[in-house]
Amino acid sequence: MKRAPILLVVSLAFIGCTRPEVEAFRSRPTPVTVKMSIPADIPQGEDVRKEYLAALQAKLATRIVVVPEGIQGPADTAVLEVTITDVKRYHGSPSPAAVGVATGVTVGVLGAISGNRFSAFDGFWWGMFAAHHAAHARRAELDRLGYRPLDVTAVIYLRQAGSEAGRSAPLAEFDVGGDEVIDAMDPLSRREADDVGRIREEEARAFARVVIAKLQDRFGWSAHGSPTFYRAPGEKSNEEKADDRAKPMEQAPGQSAPPPPQH
């Protein structure tokens, strides 16, 4: 029975520590536009940026309203800033060599302190053992995927709307990259594993899954049906535009139908 008041105090303290603007966004999220940047020296960087941006927008739009890139949103539109900091081929983290050296040195030092005459040998053996298993774990991960993906790291900021948004504390801030993104990737078939475009698509989807999962943990979002994108007042949806294109052209008033072809 004594635990209930303690949990109540902890809960109230947590709520009290939450900034008012964060709590307001959690209870009533505004539309969000996604801005993504990538270093200029990344090979095919613009293609990578577009693929990752499209995947993140599509995933985010299943949680809240998203303002598409190039569309002027409402005045209260928040900004999700994604700054990609590095793009490299995945080699595992940490590397087997680093695991082996760290394990070997630790075992050797502890053995020497305890007076073990074979501390150097023990350190070498355990270092090799740890490195072998780290390499095996890396190979198992690559075998699961069927391809060697890119390791994309990024810094994420969710900023509130307004002229002071760039200088005030963000609503959310976190890093994304490394094993957490690799673990979120789905395996591909042998045919798909040879398709560079399909691999990049899966990499982008996994990146988006991790970003949305972290935002969802912070703001308690839940997935809803189809993606929801912001449309300016009076703008037609893609379905309405498709219906308009499918309609036959109406004749102008007073214009007669063209005569049938003569055979």
C-alpha cells in the first residue's frame, strides 16, 4: 500500500517536468513538415535524401497530418528536421577487432592484478574467442538480410511552429543510426537482394520505422488508417484529380457534335 503514494509522486513529478509546449503538442499535435539534409560529398546523396524523405513522410502520415515538401502549410506547422550526418557501408558495431582487443586487455589486466602467471595467454585466448563470436554475429545478421546495407546516421529535431522555433528548445531531439536501424530492416529475397533500388527502399523504410517509433514513445501516437497529408483549402485530393481527368470533355454551350466520319 505504501507504493501507491510513491508512484503517484513520481508520476506527478514527471508530468511537472514536461514543458508546457511539449505537453500541448502531445495532446493536440499540429501538422508537421519534414525537412531533410545530407552532406554534399555523399555519393548520390540527393537520391538517398529523396528516398529517405519519401519513406519518412509516408510513415509519419499514418500518425499525424504531414505537410508535403514544397507545400505551404498552416501557420502552426511544426518542423521535423532530419540532418543526415554520415552514410557508409555497414560493417557492424562494434567491430570484431575492437571486441577482441577490449576483451583481451581486460582479461589480461585482471589476471595480472590477481597474480595469474598466464594472464597474457588468457587475455589473448579470450580476446580471440570474443572476436570470433562477434564476427559470427555480424555474418549471421548479414545472412538474415541477404544483403549488405548502408549505415545511415542522423540527428533528429522536432521544432514547434513560430519565428522563435529555431532558437527555442526542440520538442524532441534524438539520434538515429547503427544497429537499431539495421535490426529494423526486413530480409529480401535473392532476386531483390541484387536490386540496388529495392535495397535502398528497405533501408529508407527501416530508418523511418526507427524515427517514428522514437517519436511515438515520446508523444503516445498511434497508427491510423491511410496516410493523411495536408491539403490547402480548396485543393483537390489526388483521387478527385484522377476523377476529373477521367471525365470526358464537356461540349461548350451552342457547339454541335462533330459529324461522323465518312466511309
